Amino acid sequence: MLAGLALLGARWWLGPPTPVFAATRTDLVQTVVASGRVETPLRVEIGSQVTGTVAGVPVARGQAVRQGQLLVLLESSEQEAALAQAKAGVAQARARLAQLDQFGLPAARRSLQQAEINLRTLRRQYQRTHELRARNFVGQAALDEARRNLQLAQSQRETARLQVQNNGAAGAERALALAALEQARAALAAADARLAQTDIVAPQDGVLIARNVERGDVVQPGKVLMVLSPAGPVQVVLPVDERNLALLRIGQQALVSADAYPSQRMPACIAYINPGVDALRGSVEVRLDVPTPPAWLRQDMTVSVDIEVARRAQALSVPAETIRGAADSQPWVMKVQNRRARPQPVTLGLRGTGRTEVLHGLAEGEQVLPSTATVAVGQRIRAQLQAFRGDGPP
């Protein structure tokens, strides 16, 4: 009985065995953790510029395409007929211009030459008739007839000269023919453009992330047929709790991982912080650039992000589970002093993964109890030092 009483007394005197942790110095990194999704800064919605029936869709959703690659083919029989008609119009206008150059202008020049010869003949005839009339060898009627013939020849010569001018390089006939040719060429270009619009091609390299069209569909302008994710920069978009807003800065580094590839992490950098806060969710949108996206990264993939907001070398810290009232204005810990549990107010600093920096209130090596320990203030304890699994450089 005495031995049993002695053993109970020793246990009472020493106190119950209680796990404790020591305040130690270690490199501490504070991170903000959030989940988001992968997206490209730009998405291209592809549609048709003309109304038509889909004749073929040679690509599938998720397929990588190159710039200029055919995505959707529309029925083009009507546009091909219009193109043939426009080509015939151009040929007709060229023939009209060639006719002016090969026949119209030479014929007008010959007519002018003939009119000038006829005018010179009638002018000499008029002069002779005028002389004969002066000698009374002919009557007045003959002179009047010679004058009328001369005036008619002058008019014919003027008409022929105008005809040559109209058919010349600066003439009205040639100008009309040139205008008709340009109009026909414009109609040909328009018909060619309408035919080209029946082939809907990729505007740039990328991946098709949506396809909303099948063969036989009737499409109209304004309807989105496909969505292209262009090749190039990749961003991660994530909502961050507004309580962490003061910790975030443009340029901060982060590590991104996906549930499908948990062992592969890729670096990222904060590129944008939305100036507004989502009132419904209490979060702010943050965008991170991924400079070297891996091949397995997919559009709209869900990822986890660790944003490094602060780093301190050899900071005095304790496990986060030992902090009591961490969200209050005056946090504290239960430390071991003279083998008894004593409350100790502390000032906290960085909050890393599993550890929290202590700026004031503790010294290196002092032992603290976990917040789950059911020990009264001033109670004797037998401290059993535990090794924190997160100790060591991050």
C-alpha cells in the first residue's frame, strides 16, 4: 500500500505526461492557397459571314489547328455560279476595250482622213464657183450649192475629229470602256470573296475548345460555330479570399499544380489583381501568367495555386496548432514554465505552412502545449517533447 501511495504521489507531483513543442528557428514561407482554372487571355469565337448549309466539318473538338486550316465548309454552288458570271463580265469589258483599240480608233481616224480630203476638194470647188460667179459664168444658185456643200464637209470633218478624240486615250468612249472594265473587276472580286467565305478557316494557331456545328446545319452570320483557344500565353484565374488582399502584389511568384498531375508543379507569377471585390463571394479575382506551360495543361483545367507572399530566414516559430486565439486581437500560447502550464501572450508574424512566426513572447527552445491539450492553468505536467513533422527548410 505504501508503495502504491508513493507511486500515485509521484505521478501527482510530476503531473500527467503532456506532448509539447519547442520554439525553433527555421526558414519560413507564408503562402496564400487558392483553387482556380486555366484559361488563355483571349478566346476567338468563329462564325460564318454568309448564310449557307454546312457541307462538312473536318475538325473535332479539342483538336489543335494551324492558321488557315479549314474548319467548316459551306455549300458553294450559288457562289461559284456568281463567280463564273463575274468572270464573263470581265471578259466582255476587256473585249469592248480591245474593240475600241483595234477597230474603233483606226476607223475613226480613217473617217477623219476621208473627211479632210473631201473638205479640201469642196473648198477648191467653192473657190472656183465663186470666181465663175464673179464673172457671171454661173448663177447664184450654183454658188449657194457650193457653199452648202462646203459647210456640210466642214461639219463632217468636225464630227470625225470628235470621233477620233472620243476613241483616243483620253476620250469618253475609252473612259466608259475602262469604267465598265473596273466595275466588272470589282464584281469579280466581290464574287470571289463571297466564294472564299464558304471556307471558314482558323484565323491563327490554337486548340478548338468548342464545336457547335454539324454537317447539314443552316448557319447565319452572328452564330458562333466554334471557339478557338489561341496558342500563346496561358493564365490561371482564381478567386482569392478578400482577407488576403493586403498580402498580394503584382509580380509575386507562385507554384501551380493540378489534381491529375500532383507531382508536377509549374511556376507562375501574379499579373493582375482585380480592383473590385465580388460582394457575393467575398473574393477578388487574381490572374497569374504561366510562362512555360507544360504539354499536359488543358483549357479550363482546375488547379491549386500556392502564392508566396512573404519569406523569412531563420524565423522563430512554433506549430500553428499551439496558437490559441489566433484570430483574436491578442493571441496566446500555453507554455511550460517550471514544469507548470502558464499562459503567455505572443505577437505573431508570418504564417507559413503548419508553422507560425512568433515575434514577441517566446524565446528559442521554450516549450508550448498544443491547443488541444486539456491542462488547467498552473497544473503540473510532464513535458514530452514532440518533433514537428514540418520542421526544416521549406
